[in-house]
Amino acid sequence: MIRSLMVLLLACGFATSHLCAADKTVKVFILAGQSNMEGKAPNALLDHQATDAKTKDLFAHLRKDDKWIVRDDVFIKFLDRHGPLTIGFGSPGRTGAELELGTMLGNHFDEPVILVKAAWGGHSLCKLFRSPSAGFPAAEVLQKELDQAQARVKQNNEKNKKNDPLPTLEEIKKDYGSSYRDMLKEVKAVMEMHATLFPELKEHKPELAGFVWFQGWNDQYGGENEYASNMQHFIRDVRKDLSAPKLPFVIAAMGQNGSRPAAGAMLTIREAQLAMNDVPDFKGNVKAFRTDVLVDKAAEELFPKWKENVEQWKLVGGDFPYHYLGSAIWFNRIGHAMGEAMLELLKQPQ
């Protein structure tokens, strides 16, 4: 009888351990957009500001023993790169908002976290990120695009004595939504292959937990007036295609204007992004916030004279205004605001 009881207990223990393994989850967050979601703060700038007496306190929570923390509970995939979260997962040699955002999410959850970054510079919502339910733009817009494409090929043929075929309307249409489809492929690949990408998580089941959007610049050139409509379509299509009807959705609204008032197409896009807060069925599950109010004023003040002060400029910035001056402080503030908005949404009943 004792032996039978021991066998039973061992069997129960075995079953329980397997059940626990099956119950382990890893929270998956999607980070999508264009070049600013890629991340443009130079790593050298982060290294300097993390040790400079004037700024090091802003980065202290990201470092230990005078080194950047390499998280053992937050992992990231950005195109052909993947691994534990630390600096350097932005554009080559650079870091983005993912560092601060991922740190906040990792600190919040008991479960590990995966960040899937699907970001490509110069990709607009009105074309490449255009989602299925938005359909194609008006016929006259497509025809204008076709005429311009054909004119370029004709000019190249004449100049180089070539006979390349002219683009067709169907070829023009193929580009619409291509980044949206690539984004979905990135997400689904991580959901299916997370154990291969991150062996530490082989016993964890991926659970889609949230979406962060950081984009807008290229829509200033013809896509601004339909941005609000395209954004609503995008949110609803993402949720439908990923079978996540209430997926928390954070939008970092355009703010490259910094301390100056936004105007023109930039203002139109920013207001369209912020308007998602007022869409009835987005209440409590979508949060847009302003990034201009988070400006790094030291970088902003020096930028107009950066060419005359190159060495000084390298200590505060590293890019142009459309990339938030490459400011590590500005990108970190944006990442923090992303994290605050996401954690606020996650508190809401779904």
C-alpha cells in the first residue's frame, strides 16, 4: 500500500510539474512604426550621458556596476536581431524607446516579456502600413501614382537607352499594405518560434499583451487628411488579424516640433492620433499621448548651431529634428510615457 501511495504521489507530482510548465506564459508586446520606432539615439551618447554628472541620474535605473543592464526577463526581436534587452536594439549603433519601455514592462510583470519590433524608416500609414479594411485610396490618387511611376521609367529608358516595361496599376497596388503584412509575419513568426529565438522561454506559452505605435512623418506628404480614418482601420484590423479584439493599443503622437507649436500636416496628424482617445469603442483600450511635451530642451537649444559645435553636440544629441534630435533623453522619456500608458490600459477590465 505504501509503495502504491508513493507511486500515486510521484505521478501526481509529475502531472503537476507538467501542468505548471504548460501554464507558464510570456507577455508579447508589438512595437511598430517607422524610423523613430527603430530608435535613433546613438549608443555613444547614452554611454556619455549615463556617466556624466549632469545626466547620469536619468539612466541609473538602466545600469548596474557601471554597465548597462542586460535583462534576463525581457527579450526583443528587431528584424534580424534578437536577444535579451539592453542598449543597441535601434538602428545600427543606436537605441530607441524600447529600452525604457521594456524595462518598465519587465519590472511590472512576474512573467517574462518579449518585444517584437516591426519598424521600417519612411513607411507611411496611408500606403505601406495601410490595413485591409481601409481599402485602396481614390482612383485618381492611384492613377496619379501610376502616371508618375511610368514617367520615371520612361525617363530612365530614354536616358540609358533601355526598354524596361512600364509599371501597371496592379503593380502599384501591390505596395499598399506591404508593411502591414510584413508586421503580421514578424509577430506570427515570434509567436510560433519564440522557443528557438529565446531558448530561455521554451517552457513558456506566448500571450499577446499589447501594441505600441510610433509613426507619422511620411503621412505629412499626402496622407494627413485620411490619417484618422486609416488609424481606426489599422487598430481594428490588427486586433482582428491577431485574434485579440481588445488588445491594448498605445500611440505616441507626432511631436518633432518640440517646444515650437505644431502646424500644418504635422498638427493634423498629431490631432488625428490623439483623436483615437475619443473613439467610443476605443475607450479604455487605446491611449494616445503627446511626445512634443517631453522634449529634451538642452538638445533642442543647441541644434541650430550644431555645425559650429560638433563636439558639444555629440554630448546631447545625434540626429535631426525628424528623429527627435537623436536625443537619448527624449527617446527615454517617450519610452517611459509608452510604458505608463500601456500599464494604465492593462489595469482596465478587458
